[in-house]
Amino acid sequence: MLVTGVCIPIMAAWNSRLGSELGSPWAAAFILFVLGSIVCGIAMIFLGLPKHDWFSATPLYYAGGLVVSLYILGITWTAPRIGVANAVFFVLLGQIASAALIDQFGAFGALKSSLTTTRIIGIAFMLVGTFLARRIA
């Protein structure tokens, strides 16, 4: 997951540049999803296709595709305007806060984990850090 975390800002920078060069964040996002779909398709061919019906899961869980589309479009549009670091800081802050709430309530079948004072302070520090990083930039 650390490597994935390292790749997120790189992807944001590349996709924001692609969107700028193409003149459309929509086109950049579409290309990203086409290439990603090809990679996932190749992986499924080599690793084996799922053995059960692809559309038998809870309908809500398919909405993850909509959420990732909003993320890709958002980061592609926002990063050229406020910078990759600022865009990623806000994404990270939102991820930490929403992940803490999901864990607190065990939402969507997640492992339940209490929102402790330490976690709340950590989220507050991230908010302050994001503010300071934006002020310095």
C-alpha cells in the first residue's frame, strides 16, 4: 500500500498534465480508465476470472466506480489550479476523516474501530498541516 500511496500524486500530476495537454479533464479521465480497464482485464486473464456472477453483489457496492470517477475527474481538474500537493492534501484529509467514521460505525461491513481522542487529534493535526502547507505554497 505504501507504493500505491507514492503512486497517487504521480498519477495526479500525470493526469492533470494529460488533461491540460488534451484540453479536457474528461478525455484524460476516460483514457486513464480505458488503460486501467485493459490492465485489469489482462490481470484477470492471467490470474483467473471470478467464478461467480459478476453482478450478484449488493448494488450499492458498484457505486465505487462512480466515486473513483469523481476522484479522477476532481484531481485532474483541480491539480493544475491549486497544485498537486494541495490537491492530494485535501484528498488525504477527506480520506482520513471518512475512513475514521467508517471504522467508528463499521459502515459497509468494515472492521469496527473506535474513534479515539488520539485519532481525532491526528485528524486535527492533518487539517492544520494542510492549512499550513497551503499557506507556505
